Amino acid sequence: MIDLGVLGRDEVPPVPVRGRGRMPPRWLAVPVALALAGLGLAGDIASGSAGLTVLTSLPVSTGARATIMGDTLYVAEAAGTDSRLTAYRLGDGRVRWTTPVPLPAAVLNLQDADGVLLASIFALGEPMEQTVVLDEETGRTLWGSSDVLVGLVPAQHRALLTHLFPIDLVLDPGAPPADQLGTEVAAVDLRDGRVAWRYRMAAGCEHAVDAVPAAGARMAVLCPTDPTALPTATSATYELRGVDLATGQAGAAVALTLPVVPPPGGLVQPHQAGPVLPLLSMAAGQILVGAAGDNAGTVMLTVYDPTTLRPLWTRQMSDADYNVTPCAGQLCLDDAYGLAVVDPGTGTVRWHTAQQALDTSSPGSLVGGLLVVPSGATGAQLVDAGTGRPVLDVSGWRVVAGGSGALPMFARWQPHPDGRVWFATVSVDPPALRPVGFAPDVLQDGCSTEGDYLACLTLTQTLRVWRYRG
């Protein structure tokens, strides 16, 4: 039985906290994402409770994973040869379809586009399909591939897949396998997997695509002109080019002379700790190249225009373990120097923190362009992403994963989690946390939300679904 806002004799609601106060001098931005659902978040509490409405309770196996998309709840359950993905109607919990899917564990990423459901299965090195595409309405398997899904190109109704291939077999068919592996990126039709174009890169090349490519977007490719010289070189010439995501045609390249820091023993490992080779990425439509800086261990991050490949601005990062993500129309740069929120076109710093973020995944934005930002050792605040101005104290609450709708969801478990939890949404004008209800037996950090739906795994091996009003 689910208790909606009715407290037991030993249960007390969160104590309202009024007043914004001054933000402590040391604070940092953290992602509103599944990886960060464990962050302890207390807060201004608005009067009243909008209410939770129970929709369904479903039995699930241990380790099941649930995802809400639109009006459907998808549940992945790994059970050996009986592993499957099941779609439930959120309104009443009825099964829409269930389909066998090879799952070594219930770890997969789901995306939907153009009436299909793309499942990325995290089983690298396993002799199995890494990408499975299903019809969203019926669950029928449309096609599968051992290649890895790296992104979608919505404007062309395609997906991007990638795999490694032996360079020698391409240059000399029938030659014995070699250690040199190139990378192939293929754009395929979402409905049938037919290849629209392929782009092959030699060993040592990197490629990057924006998380959500707009129409006319390009894939960035960075290749050394002489990969054999990298283990001993102190600098190297690279070619940076853009590849049209609509046609697979490569544009004109620009030559970059970039510093290279060879590791001890001459073993080159891209993306290892400390700058070794240039690091390529894309964010907010811009191309980013990180190369060894003048000071030991630092990286100079240069941002390039994706069309002209003209350098726009440069910023020194503390080391190669940096992260660049879009956040509320800006770029969030996170490294050991702290978090800097900058203009993506000019590099102008909007505001800066003195501490590194707790997690290197994307700092997420909430309704009204707000970010969740820890303050001090245990506190947290909502701040304006454009200015860093503190808006609302949310210490003691945790962000629920998902929340692409207008009302982000927060949860507050007991100090010693036993399944009892309060849920609340955030209102912007005036800023306040607004409780929507209470429930027992909820697995801590086992909840996700989409729009006005909330789904949580429980301590009794069920999956409960509510609808809430803000």
C-alpha cells in the first residue's frame, strides 16, 4: 500500500528552510543525470501538496532497469537466454509488447526517433549485437548490428554506427592481420539499417559528433599526417576537417601543428591520464581540440568554427581529465581549476567556481535555466546558469534522474535510507520546492521521471508508477 502524504508516527516532513542567504565561497556544479542521482540535495518548501496518483505496480526481477519515454515505460531485464525488453502503457500498466533482446546485464541506453527504438547494449568485446533497433509500436526487431551506436542524425532520419577494421586488409586484401586498426563510421537508415554512406579513417585518427546535431551539422575528424612518428615526437602535424553528416563528404582540411607529449616507454595511449595526444570533441556545435600546454600536465583547449575551421578562442585546462558540455545555452568547462561557464562563441567567462565538479558528466539545466550547485560540504543550491546567482537552497534533496518535462523532480530519503521518501517539484516564480507526496519502500536512487510521470524501483522487487501534479 502506498502512503501519499500521510505520515507515520515516527515520520516528520522536511523542515522548511526560508531565506537564500549568501552562497559559501566554495561550490561547484553537478549534473542532473542518472550518474549523479546519488548527490544529497534541503530547501525552501512551498505550502500545500499537489499530489501523487498511483497508476500501476509491476513485478520486476532483481537488477531490472526502467526508462520512461513519452507515455510508455520500458523495462529491461537480463535473464540469460530469456533476457527481454518490455513496453508498458504508463496509464494502466498493461503490456504493449515484449521482445527478447540479448542482454549480458540490464545495462542499455534507449533512444527513440522516427517511430523506432534504438537500444545500445554495453557489451564491448562480446560476440553479440551492440545495437538493436525495434519498431516503437509493436516491439518487432527491425535490424541489429555488431557496430556501436555513436549518435543520431535526425535531419536525415539516420543513425551513426562505428567499428574498427584492420588497415592492412583494406590496403592489401588477403594480407595477414596487423596491429594497426582504422575506424569506420557509417550512416544508416533508422528503419532498415541500410548504409547511406561510410567514412574510413586511418590509425591514430579521432572523430567527434555533437550530442544533438542540427541540420547541416558536420562530424569533426582529426588525423596525424605521420602516425609512426608519434611515439617519439614532441610536436606533430595534424589535419582537422569536417565531414558533412548528410552526404559523408569530407570538406577542406586545415593543418595544425600540435605539441605531443610521449609517455614513458613510448607507448601511446590516447585519452590516458595526462596529455599525450590531442583530444578531439564537439559541444554546442563547436569543435574542440585539446593539446599539451606550456606547463607540465596542462592542456590548451582551442575551439574551432565547424564550418570555416577558424580558431575562435583558447583556454588553459588543468590536465587532460577535463569535461566540456553544453548547459543552459552556455558551455560548462570542468577541470581541477574548477567549473567555468563560458560563452561558446567567444570563450567569455560568465562565472567561475573554485572547485571541480563531483562528476564529469553533463551539468544539467533545470526549468528556467537553473543549475544544481553544491554549496559547502553538504549543502546545495539552485543557481542561475547565466550568472551563477543563487536562487534556491535545496540542501537535503536529491535530483531524480530524467526530468525533461517542465517540472524537475526532487526526492528526500531518510538520513538512514529505509525506503521512505518525500517527492517535490520546483517552481520558479517564486522559487520554492513544492511537495507532491510521500511513499514507502522506494529504493534510493532507483527513480526516474519524464514529463509528469514518476517511476521507482522498490525494496519489494516491484516497479511503481505515479503521475504527479505541480
